[in-house]
Amino acid sequence: MGIRRKISNTIDSVVEYYLENYKKMVFIPIALIIFFGAFIGYYYHTHGQFFKEDISLAGGTSLTVTTNTAINPNHIAGTIGSILSQPVTVTVIRAPFSNSISGYSITTVSGVNTTALQNAASTALGMPIGSNDSSITFVSASLAQSQLYSSFILLGAAFVLVAIVSLFYFRNVWQAFSNVISIISDIINIVGVLDIIGFSFSTASIAGILMIMGYSADRNIILATNILKRKEATMKYRLVHTIRTSLTMDAAALATFLVLFFGTSNSTIQSIAIILIIGVIFDDFTVWILNGSTQLFGLKYKEAEKS
């Protein structure tokens, strides 16, 4: 009972501080957006693209080898790259929960001779590679670009739908605009972090971004509803109950996504999970500080205009 009371008192204190300083706090998410946006711009200037694309978006040939032999992936990439005279990336595949090595994913450009790739991998790994312990995946550059454009269309359609729903529900352009800006900020922060750590985006990553957009839209609408539509009790009372719901959602979501990330060696699931983990963390800044502050500012302005 004592722990619950301490948590309740802490939430009360946080909400009081938030209501007194929300105009100043809004500079925190703005600073994050500027920082990660600038890094994305730098990445584009350096690499000619906004993020690193994997085989599903850029096209190429991928060889997956099953082995439990521990070898430095940089050594594998360097050896194969020198033999083929092509850029090569190597990802370690690990078994779920035990974290032991179960294989390697070797990716290079399209058009590479598969036999030459297998022979080079055999040399780098120091083992014969056959059809029983390996598999090869091909994605053409044109198909990859088509998938990328389709993904951008999906993201654009999702933004439009979120804006329409917000506008229909709140009947206010300011609130709809605030919700959309909050979600855009989430995506900028996610892409910026993944650019910094050198993460390769895939079609699965786009699915993860769409999922975090839905999660963020849900939280944004819950917060805006409590600020703008509900009139019972005080603003502090409504925000305290909202933040309790929000923290419960965060805890459940993070627990689930961490299990997804560490509990499997499937690169597709891990790609989605890491985006969801980063998105949930940054969503607190964009929902509560950016969108919440914007909604409160709009409400105060509206009340002042009426008076």
C-alpha cells in the first residue's frame, strides 16, 4: 500500500509541475526534433538517402548460413568483400533467449554469382556450405524501389486518416494539426536514433512505424479528450487519471516488445520490435510535452478569447 501511495503522490507532483511549466517544457521535444532532424539531414547529405536500406528496400542478394561457430562478422564481411570486390554486410543470427550464435546473414549487391558468393562465404567461415545449411534470397532493385514507394504511400495515407479522424472528433483544426505533428515527431526521432546506430530499414521496419503511429494516435486522442472534451473535476484530476492509464499502456507495451526483441532470432520480428521500443520511449515526450502543451495552450487561448 505504501508503494502505491508513493507512486500516486509522485504522479500528483509531476502533474502539478507539468501544469505550471508546460510552456517551458515544450522546448524539450522541440530540441529532440531539431537534433534528430539535423542528423537525418546529415545522413542524407553523406549517404544520399535518409536511412540505411536493407535488401528488401534497396535490392540485393542475401545468403543465410546456419552455424554455431563464433567468428567476427567484420572479418567475414572483409574476406567476402575482398574476394567478390563488392560491398558486403554481415549480421549475426542468435538463438532465442540463450543468445548463442545460430548463423550469419550475408548481404551484398544484386547480380552477384551465387556460387561465387557461397565459395567466398565458405572461405570466410572456414566450412563447406551446401543447400542443407544455407539459403539464398534475391530482391531486384526495381522491386525494392517499388516496395519503398508503396511504403511511403501507406505512411502518407495513415497521416491523412489520422488527421481526418482527429478533425472529425474534435471539430478543431488546431487539435488535429497537433496530433499529426506529434506523430511526425515520433517518426523523426525513431529514424534519427536508428541512423545513429546504423540500423538497416526493411519493409518490416515500415510496418513497425505504422504500428507506432497507431499507438501514438491512440494516446494523443486519449490525452486530448481529457483536456478538451471532459469537464468534470479539475484539469489536474483529469490529467492524473490520464497519466496513470498512459503509464500502464507503456509498461505493458514495453514488456511485450522487449520479449519480442530478445525472445527470437527472427530478424523481421526484431526489426519491428526495436522500432516499437524506441517509439514508445519517445512517444512520452511527443504526446505529453509536445501535444499536451499544445492542447493546453490552445485551450487557454480559446478561454481568453471567450472572456
